[in-house]
Amino acid sequence: MMLEKKATDFIDELSSAKPVPGGGGACAAVGALAAALGMMVGNLTVGKKRYADVEEEIKGALARLKELKNRLIELTDKDAECFEPLSRAYGLPRETQEEKAHKERVLEKALYEASIVPLELMETIIEVMECLKLLEEKGSRLAVSDAGVGILFAQAALNGASLNVFINTKLMKDREKAQKLNGRADDLIQEGAAFQEKIYGEVLAKIR
């Protein structure tokens, strides 16, 4: 797995001329960092007498964030995996009508699959944002700024992943299917923007 490497190795690979990891993998990694920051807030809250009345809620958020963090780590690799068939599809011959038709079918399928993965990434990040909302509201005040950093990371990852949806759907021949994917991405962008505005605003109000 990519994120089993040292962070510096991952960054070096990201900065190379290799096609993967790319923006999608980077977004998944940043999303995992957002989840990890939420877990940090939760772990600094659990066991504190001041927050005893919300401890079970915080533990629930911690458990969910652990699942989401692991899923985002997996998506770092899954994003790279979906690029390979897309790359192969672009390289298929198209000299004859049969070859052109075959390439179009294969490419359409690969573009769809390459759109689904970043969409799944966006849906996962929205769940991270939901947990961050709870942690910002009820978690340790000493770590509230970390919830703020987490939500900013999450929105960056969410919006970045949407670009990987749109760049692939733009080339799809099935415009109805493409618009359906785009519509879902647009809805998630709006939902994420609302989370970011609320949580970041509340964090600022608490620390300034």
C-alpha cells in the first residue's frame, strides 16, 4: 500500500513523472489525515471528567473515524489501480472500424470506473466531516483547532476528488450517465462546503 511507505517516499513518488500516485491518491491521503486529526481530538477527550457526559458519543466517533481512515488509505491505492485500465484504453489501436468500436467501449467503461473511485472518496470524506462536526462541538476545547484543521483538509480533499470525477465524465459518451455522476459530485461539494463553513466558523469563534 502506498501509505505504508515513509511519508517522504510517498511525497517523492507524487513529485515524480510517474502517472500514479497523482491528485486522486493525494486527496485520499489528505482525507486520511483529516480523519486522523479527528481521532486525535477524540483521544484527547476520552477519559476526561469534564467530558464524561459525552464520552460514549466521542467513542462512537472514534470508532467510525478509524474505519473511515482505513478506507481512505485503501482508496489511495484504489485510485492508482483504476488509472491503469484507463491508460491502457487510451493506447488501444483504432485503425479499423472494429478497433475503433472496441476502443470506444473499453474507454467508456474505464472512464466510468475512474469516475466512481473519486466519487466514493468524496462520500467517505463527507462521513469524516460529520464526525468532525461532533468532535468540534463536544470534544476537548484544547484540541478544537485540530478539528478546524481537519475540516479544512477534508474540504480540500473533497473538492480535489471532484476534479477527478469531472475530468473523466467530460470524456464519457453516455452523457446521461455522466451527468448523473456530476450531479452527485455537485451535491457532495455543496454538502461539504456547508460543513466547512459551520465547523471552521465555530472553531474561529472559540479560539479568537
